[in-house]
Amino acid sequence: MSYQHISFEAKNDILWVGFGINEKKSMTTFTRETLDELKRAVLEAKEMDQKGSVKGLIFFSHKPGVFLAGVDISVINSLKTESEALRALDEAHSIFNALDDLKMPTAALVDGVCLGGGLELALTCKKIFISDSTKTALGLPEVMLGVLPGFGGTYRLPRKVGLPTALDMILTGKQIKGKKNLHLGLADAMLPVERMKEMAPEYLFRKKVKKKSVKEEVQAAAMDNFLTRKIIFQKAREKVMETSKGFYPAPLKILEVLERGAGKPRADYLGMEAEAFAELSQSIQSKNLQHIFFLTDASKKVENKDQLPNIKRGAVLGAGVMGGGIAWLFAQNNQAPIMKDLTQEALELGLKQASQNFSGAVKRKRMSQDEFNRKMRSIEPTLNFEAMKSADLLVEAVVENMDVKKKVFTEIEGYVRPDCILTSNTSSLSIEEMSKALKDSGRFAGLHFFNPVNKMPLVEIITHEKVRPEVVQTLLKWALDVKKTPIVVKDGPGFLVNRILAPYLNEAAFLLEEGVSIETLDEAALNFGMPMGPCRLMDEIGLDVCVKVGKIMHEGLGERATPSSLSTKLYEAKLLGKKNGKGFYLYDEKGKVIGKNPEVVKLLPNKKGQRDEMTLQMRLFLPMVNEAAYILADRICDKAATVDIGMIYGTGFPPFKGGLLKWADQEGLDRIAERLNNFSKEVSQDRYQIAPFLSMMINDKKKFYDL
């Protein structure tokens, strides 16, 4: 019986089944074809087990660094009804249960990524062996797609590692790396990656001698106690509601299945798991999260990637909080950055920022102290330009002033190599104008990071007329190499993210002027699904920055971007936000909110603005949709996907809504236009005037994702 997608070979009394034999993608996944072949392989293995023709079974991967990355998302996406999903899961359960029931010793030989269905397969084996590679990671990330593990993961994982650990893994989708897999009991042995297949047979037949400690025995007994389980599930449910605010049904459904299924026979339990998966797979939240997965995956494709140069050394001009964050990013990715500023004090500030970022990783035990010291030593602080000759990529992060930036680029061009890529981290100044300071403007582009650099995943690559295509492609490749999510946009006021964010923050300020309270406004945004309210976000950005960007937007976009006077009042009162501890809220030395700022309340009008929450949300978010239509018309970007990636990864727009324009399409563009028209009459004709491009789409009966 021939196989195309897996290998099947009996050798020295052991049946070896390998994945990824003809895999061209970077990640080996379960496709329909792979699952069909696995079913045949399991039937053959069952026959061989019954005859005694082999003594053991070992699963492995032909692709180094990847065991199995789960089920191909397109398979989940193709399930159009609950009944179709149930049929697919019944088939998968029959395969995995047959593996579970084999009498002979079985093992999964895991090197690299082992996620989702890959880990569920491994859990059907009597043993799991992991390699000592740093790439080896085990997890069940299905919750991130709005579903639960559907191949028996919620049934088998608690039996392998215990209920508390299983809940933590399944509810968060976290990946377990290194020796922690041994400590948790998820892996039975760690083998050197170079000798895994050679050593596996010995470990396969070795009897388990590890006895449970007294502590583990007590914990196991406690898990059998109804009251203990009830407390565990209650605490887990409270934590889920705290983190997800109830916007995501999958974590709650996971808890329901695990709690109701406790003590039930395997067949009954797996039937519940399948029904829950089928229901979740058809939910709007899951469809939207799958949509985001495909958008993000598409953004990671770079043409001729292997032919593009690698960035081996970075450089940063300007060593403030942002400069220190960018230096951290270079150092984190072993690109030994040079960090240049005018004073020793400024350099120390940048080093302090980088150190704080690394210290967080040390505290969370994701980095050793030795690695911390090595990475910090790799940052070379300097007061002169000489060291810049070794840089492959330079990021300018000096004060947000066009004349200063132009002067810096004119000076630096004489020091760097001709092939060094030059970029500016400006958040709002014209890249086209800045490029005029350079003799070779073809190697220059915008590279806009979001603060804090170590937490915000997005980076905007801003192009201009003369930038060379290979420069843009190299920046794309570099951004992906340093684990950022890049979008390529054209030059224009605020580029993409800040241009769409500006009307949101501006409208929040106008609502405050109308008498809506700070708490009411922020709560409305939080209840929509945003990670923080607009007032809290303005504090995070800095009111001084909001004022500066507001002026640039007004100059570039006209009357629809007329800024509220409130930000200027706060700025003049030296209420800058988190950076000086006083904005809409008050902050302690660690940047934690300690209450509302009474000074701001005095500057707000003494009146009460009566608005229901839905109206507040529409006032905040519809101007963003309208501005996105202007952006598409101006060709700042050419597709809705770019807008949605930018808003999700740059502002935290609720992922369960699928992105700003996906949400708009689902709401209905005609309904959005109707609301904009009403606000235009009731609030402001300039700020709510429907974008001509949006009107055109409605007339043509098109959606943003039809473009």
C-alpha cells in the first residue's frame, strides 16, 4: 500500500511512521490527504499489532524543526455547517482512538513545533520524547482561532499533565518549551536532536520507573474531589471573564466541556468535545479569527526572500525611550546595534530602556542572566558617527522635527556604507519630504514602530516615489526576521494607523467637551472590545504628541480633521499623560493608574452629555471606517486587509470582530452611511461627511473586501 504524504516502514521490529515526507511548506500540517493516509496507516498498524509482527510504533517527522503544526487552517475554514464539522471529527476520533487502543508501546518523537492536532496525536501515544532543540514547543493553540482542540485534546491532556496545567494550556494556547515539558509530565524524555531516532527504540521499551511524589499523589487525589474541581473551574471561569470580558465564546465552552465531561466514558466525552467544536467553528468570532490568521499569514510572504541580503548589524540614532526600544529589538535578534546620541545622559536613558525590556524576560524566566548580560553588552553606545560604517540598517529616532531630521540624514550619509539602508521612525512627518535631504534617496524609507517596541507587534514600512523596490523587500524580510508584523503603505499624513486612529481620539475629545464623562467614554470603548479606552490611550501616547499629530492631520486633511481644543488645554496645563504621571488619569512611578485626575475634571465643561453606549461607540468608530475609505481612495494602501492588519496589530482593534473593515462589511455599509448621515446633521457636517469612495461602494453594492 503506497503513501504520498507520510512514510510507513517496519524496521527492526519497530513501525516508523513519518510526516512531512513531500512537504514543500515551511510547516507540516494535517491536511485531508494526510489524515486519509494516517487512517490507512493506523489500520495497518492495528493488524500488525494483533499479529505481533512489530513490537512498537514511533511517529516522527522528516522535516527538521517541525513535528506537526496542527490541522491546516483551510480544513477548518472549509467546514460550512455544524453537521459537516461533526462528520469530520467523528472520522478523526476513530483514527486517534484506534491509536490510543494499540497494545504495543507507542511514542511520538517530537523535534520542533508540535501544536494543535500534532500534540493531540502525540497524546494518543504511550510516551512523548522531545528533542533538546530550542525550537521544540508543544501546545494546543486552537482557542486563538475561536475553537477548542477537536481531536481529543481536552480529554487526553488533563490525563497526561493534570487538570490545572491542562486548563492553563488549553485556555491560553501557550506553547511549552524545553525542560518544562518534562517537569509538567507532558514529555517522558528529552533526547539530543542529533541522535533522536537512534536512541528512541531504547526509550520506547524502557519501563516507566518514575513514581509520583507525595505532593503529586495529594494533587491527584484532590482532582478526584468534586469540591476541589468545582473551585478550580470557578477560579478559571473568573480569570477567563477578567481577560476576555466574555467577548470570546471558546474559553467558556472549553470550561463547560471539561467540567461536564469529568468522569464520563471516552466515547461520551469525545462526543461532547466534537459538538462543542462544531458549534464554535461556525461562530462569527471563530470565522473572524480565522480571517485574521489568513491575513497575517499572507503578510509574511516576501518575494525572492532567499535572494535578499540579511541585516547583520543595526544602528539607532536617538537614544530615548523609543531609540532604546529599537536598540533592544536589534540586540534581541543578535544584530549587535550601535546606539548614537549627543549626550552620555541620553545614551544611559536608551540603555536603561533596553535593560528594562530584557529584565522582563529574565523575570519571566524566558532568558538567563548570562544571556541578559551578553545581549546588553552587544549594544554599543556612542557619541560619534564613526561606528556607523559597520551598520546594514540604520533607524533614525530623534526629535519629531523635519529640519532636525533632514540635518541628521545629510550628516549621516557621509559615514554609512553605500549599501546601508536608512530609515526614519517618524510617526507623522512626510517621508517624501525627508528623502530630499539624501543624495541617494532610493535607499531610504519610513520604518514606523509603535510604543512600547517590545510589546507592539506592528511596524509600518512607508514608501516614497524614489525608494528602490529591493529596499522595501529587504525591510519586509527584516521585519519578519525580528518577529514583527509589517505592512507597506505610501506616504501621507499619519500614514495608515495614526491617520485612522486620529479621528477616533479626536471624536473622544469632542465627546468630553459635550459633557460625556471620562469613565463613560472609556467604558464604551472597552465594551466594544478595545484593550483600553480613548482617554487612557491618549495618556499612553502623550497629550503633547496628540496635539502635534492633530495639527499635522488638520493641515494635511482639511476641515474633517479639525482638532478639538481639549488636547491643547491639557497640554498647556502640562498634563501630558503617563510620561509625567498626569493626564486624564494619575499614574504612580511604575506607570500604574491610581485614579482619575481631578485637574482634568476642572478643565472639562460643567455639563452632562447624555448618550447611550451604542451611540458613543458609533461616534468613535464610524469616523475610523470613513477615514479608511479616504485612505483606500488615496492609494495609501490598496486593500482592506492592510487596513485591518494595521488596526489590529497597531491599535488593538478587537480581533473577534475581524478587523475594522471586516466589521464594517458585516455591519453593512449602507447602515454605516445612514448613521454617518445622521451624525452629519446632528453633530458636525465636516467630521461626518461620507467619504466619496464609501458612497461609490454603496452605490455599486460592493463591500471593502470585494475590492
